[in-house]
Amino acid sequence: MSAPGAEFSALSLCVVIVSYRTGPALGACIDSLREAEGVDDIALVDNGNDEAETRLIETFAANDKRVRLLRGHGNIGFAAACNTGAGSARTDVVVFANPDVIFEPNAFARLEAALAAAPPPAIVGGDLRDDRGRPERGSRRERVTLWSAFVYASGLARLEPLLPFFRDFNRHRDPLPKAPVRVGAVSGALMAMRRADFLALGGFDDAYFVHVEDLDICRRAEQAGWPVLFAPGPHGVHVRSTSAADPKLLAHYKAHGMARYLNKFADGPLERGLAKLAGGVLKFFNR
């Protein structure tokens, strides 16, 4: 990546999209991105796609001068590919967006406005919905700790209405705020940052192949005293379930990512020991 202080001609906003065997949702994503307001630059990182998706992204790049198609590196993982896309951007703001999201026309303009209104440096997460208009799990989270991860993984979070001790770190069922609010973590499926801030924070930790890298960068931002904000939308629909990627392999990467996160942010010798134990259990059951 380039140095945080490098001078670029500010285009305003770059959308970074990483695609790996995304499936049919990619076409709808591209159609919505093509019509979205306030997008000056598009870094489309091709981690490997089937023939149909390859034709889509090549046609998109050939017919839209904003698009830079970054490819040839193979499947280097989501976090590393996001870093590649952000490192190539020449804008003040980068927005990381999943390739299976259908964006509202004003989604990026609204996210940029929310980021501009936030005290720098900051992270702003978007409000994605499912196909029934319900807020997506993961868009708003409290800080994920060893305890809250256990509560979630064990299913004890279902008891939260009766026993608040078993509070779920996912807060998508809470009433939607009317303005951006501070949260513990937001989703990497739609996340905005000032590019200089992203670089100053070191970007995503590319030791996470896919999943959990968003929790990690939000935790590092929190440790640095930066606000992590959830901006109400809606900003788009997260289609999901069209990827040809192996779900068992994705579960494996998610388990390894959570194990890394718990060990990385464990507080004190006892918690580090418990985190290593929990990480070992996660990896064992997701081999």
C-alpha cells in the first residue's frame, strides 16, 4: 500500500469490491453500482470467478471508465484483496462492499455524508437488509469478547429476553436509530472509511482469509479511540446464497478467523489461556 501521506487527486469516493465465484448476484450488484450516486472510482478485485462472472466484470470494466479491474493474483483471500483495492484507490474515501449486495441509488452518497459528519478518524457501517426488508445480522454488533462469542456460539443468546446475562452481540433486532450511532463493530459487507485512516490503521489484517476481518479492524479502531458508527439506511439488500464457494471451507475459515481474533484480543493470562482453548475447539469442529 501507499504511504498514508501520499498526495492524490481527490475523486471523493472509491468502492472496493472483491469477487470470488460470486454467482448470479454479481450481475444485480453491478447494475445497481452502475447507477449509484457519488461513486467516482471502482476497484473491482477479481480473486477468481467462473466464466459467466468473468464476462460480467470484463464487460463492466470495458464500458465504465471508473472501473479498474485488478486480477492475476489468484484467490488471496478477502482481507488481502480489500487491501489491494484500497491501496490502488486515489480517493479520499473508500467503501468496502460485498459483490452480492444490490445497492440503493443513494447508498454511497449517504455513507459519505455520514463519514463526513463523524469526527475523524472513524468507521461507518451501512444498513443492509434481507429480501424481506429486515435488518441484517452483523450490521450492528457490540464488541465481541470471549464471553459474548461463547454465548452466541452456544445458542444461549436465545435466552437474552429472560436473562440479560446472555446478551447477543448481534443487535440487528434493536430499534433502528434515526441517526448514526456508536457501536462495537459493523459489517465489512458495507463499510466506509477515509482512505488515509484505513492506511494509518494498517488496513485489514490479511491473516484472516475470509470472515472476522471486519471485527478485527473495528476492535483496533476502538482501541485507538476511534468511533465505529452504524448509519441507518436502508443502503441495500444483501442477496447471499448465490456463491459457488464451498460452504464447508467458508465455515473453516470463519472458525480459524474467530480463533485468531479471540487470541489476538484476549486480556490477561487467564483469558489468553481460555481463548486458546476456545480457538482449539472451534478449529477442531471445523476441520
